Amino acid sequence: MSRVVRPTREDPLVTAASEGIGGPVGDRARPHPWWTPVRVVLALAALALLLGMVQKTPCVNANWTGGDERYAAMCYSDVPYLYTGRGFAELRFPYGADDDRYPAMEYPVMIGYFAYGAAALTHAVSGWPDLEQRAFRPSDTVYSARGVARESGLYFMVSAVLLGIAGMAAAWFMAGAHRGRPWDAMLFAASPALVLSGLINWDLLAVALSAGAMWAWARGRPVLTGILVGIGTATKLYPLFLLGALFVVCLRRRRLQPFLAATGAAAAAWLLVNAPAMAWGFEQWKIFWSFNADRGADLGSLWLIVQQSGAQVDPGLINTVSWLFFIAVCVAVLTLGMLAPRTPRIPQLAFLVVAGFLLVNKVYSPQYVLWLLPFAVLARPRWRDIAIWQAGEVFYFGAVWLYLGGFTAPGASGEPDRFYWLAIAVRVTCELYLVAVVVRDVLRPWCDPVRADGLVDDPMQPAEHRRVPSGADWPHASADGQAGDGRLPRGHRRARPGSGWRRAPGGGAGRGGLRDRPGDRGG
């Protein structure tokens, strides 16, 4: 059994914070017989998700009637409004109706299935209301029909409970993805983004599936990894990018067979999930693709700033530039992965790819922070760096609702909301900060908290796929993991077993001396 890394001894910020409750855990401390790290993570994740429900209380009390109050209280969610806006109050399946009574579902199919299933459960709890009466009303007046307003609130609560289960599953998967590092998942469970953004939309479904894919890969199950990636891609597009990270790692290790197995399983799972919707309502199914292709500069994006500054940017231009930039990001990540001193870890590469996609995407809804969260906390499990990034996201979360409610609009008519521009810039800057730190960790593995001495193999790799450092992973390395001349990279030396690396005297410019505690590594 691998040794469990203790954050109070390994993370400088946690070490300092622990002084108020007695200091870091001791060498002879015995773990609690029931409160294991995984159970603590799950308990905190449950609390965070419960707080997310409480945060929606003002809108729940107002029965989701709309208006600027939902922006002033920052409690908005798409879920209850789409109950009537997409025909779920009449229990209409999102794919198959050929009339124009309701707009087609503009989300991938798994969200459509989930939303329909939650609607069916809502109708069952409500005693199966009479739907024929609603069908004769104009669609824009269905909300005023008897019982529909109450059902909208109930629909949100049903969806929140189901999404909470998905959030708990994501926390469990992350706690098991890195063997010996279950406490890293605490960064997810205690994230303010989980509290504030978890119930805005259905994104937690994709979060659970992408976290599950990383867990399955760590267990040496590439087919299951691919199945979860395929279903995740049928929920939100971004889990597909995890295959890019797997490709770089497998190419670097000259083991393409697991990647091919995962890719084939992902394609089969995606097709199997999409086939019913494509067969029953192909026109409705393709709305997701056409809607996003035709979409212009939208909420939270850098493109919105460019457009509001007076420049003419049409959807075609945005699509072209965004995809060219994203391709360049993918090439850069591939190059980084092949030239890095050690094979990068999968969450590091996945985080960089998804971040590159979001930086120039035509929209950045406040819940998109959840896309990055699992990859970020496993790529850089340091409370300080995650807190800096999350601070930018929280600032943006507040600003986007003030912008939508018109509370920060300038007094002069027609002037853009520059406070919202500032919020977008702050969010992007904090995201780029974390990107820079992760790239630094890839280029200087001894700065990576997971690879404390720069030589440890990726704990998320299946045990049978791990190997000692070789010349492909560390320049001039020998079989025992030391450099060819018997030394680690300049400025470092091997410490006693279990104590991590220490900087040699004078090895760090402007720092001097030894770094005595393992918790100082890469912090």
C-alpha cells in the first residue's frame, strides 16, 4: 500500500494554516479508523453541494419567476427555466418532435436525456399532472398553467439532487486517481467554484465523467477510460480533449495500444449514446452543432470585448481564428510533452488543452470553470496556486451577474460595461497564471508537487506501465534514476529516503542555504 501524502507536511500553505490547530501531523500519528481521507473528501463535497443549493435560496423563494432579482442575488440557474422553455412541462422528448412549438435542445444528447429523465421524475413526484390541458395552451403561457410554477421549482430540486450525486462521484474518482494522494481531491471538494457554479447548468455530469476517465486510466483500464470519455463527449465536448493528453503520454512512452483502445471505445460509446437521438430526430440532434457554429461573440469571452470595442467580428471569423489558435495550442502541448525532461502527467496536459480551448472560445459561461477544476487540482495540487486561480473565477462570477442585471452599466447610453471587461481580464489573467505554473512544472519536474524529486513516475499511470527514469525521460539518466554522472540536475541533490529533494547550498539564486522541509518543495 502506498504512503498517503499528508498536506500539513507537504503543502506550505496548509502547513502554516495547521499551526492554529497544533501544527503538522506527526510521524507517529494514527489515522482515524472511520474518517479516512476519501470519506473526509466526500463529506466536504456533500457540504459544498448543499451550500450550492442554499445559495439558490433567493431564486427558489421567488419561485424562479425571473427578473433582475435573480442577478442581484446571483442565484440564477438555467435548469428551472428550461423546464417550460424546452417542453419538459409537457414531458416532450427533446428529439423527435417535428413541430416548432418549442426550440430544440441546444445541448449534447446526454444532457437532453438527463433533463428529460429529471422531468419524468418530477412529473411522477407531482402525481402525473394532466398534460393534455397544457398542450392546448400557447407554449409561452404554459408556465401560468395550474401547478407548473411549483413543478419548475421541484424540477430544479430533483436536478440538484441528481447533480449532487454526480459531484460526489467526481470527488470520489479524484480521490482515487492519484494513489497515495487522496487529499488532492480536497481542492475540488472545498472549491468555491463548486459551491457557486455547480447548479447553474448540467456541467457536473461531464465533470464526473472526465474525473471517472482519469480514475479508470489510473487503474489500467483503457477501454473503460474510453467509454467514459465517449459518454462525457456526448454530455459536453471538452472531455474529448482528454484523449489528446493520453495520446501525448502514450506516444512519449511508445505504448500506443492503450491509447488506441481508449479511442476506439470512446468512439463506440459516443455513437451508441447519440444513435437514438439521431434516429428519432436528426434535425433536433444537429442543433447543438449548428447553434455553436452560428453563435457570435458571447458572454465572458475576449471576443465580446473586441466586439464591444467597436470591431466587426462575425461568427465565421471567430470560428476560424479560434480553431487556428486551438490547433496551435494542441501542437504546443504535443511539443511540450515530447521535449519535457520527464513524461508529463496526464492532468497537466489535459488542463493545458482545455484551458487553451476556453481562452479563445466565443463564450465563457460562469459554470465553465467546472471544466477545468478536476484537471487543475490534479495538475497542480497546491492550495496557494489553486486559490489564486479561483479568486479570479469568483470575481468573474460576481461580475457576470452584475453585468446581466445592468447594475454596472455606465450612465452614458451605448457605452460598454468596462467593469465587466475588467472582470474578464482578471479571470483570464488568473487562468494564465495557473497555465504558466503547470508549464513550469512540466519543464522543471522537481517543482511539481507530485514529483517531489523530479524523478518520481506519474502516480496516475497504471503500475505495470511505470518505469524507472531512462534517457528518454531525463537527459543522461542512468537506470537507477540518477544522472549519468551520478548527480541530479544542477542545484539539487538527493535527500534521505522519504524527505524529498533539497536545494544544495547556494544552488538557488537569491535563496541560499538548504530548504529543510519537504513541504517547501515546489510550493
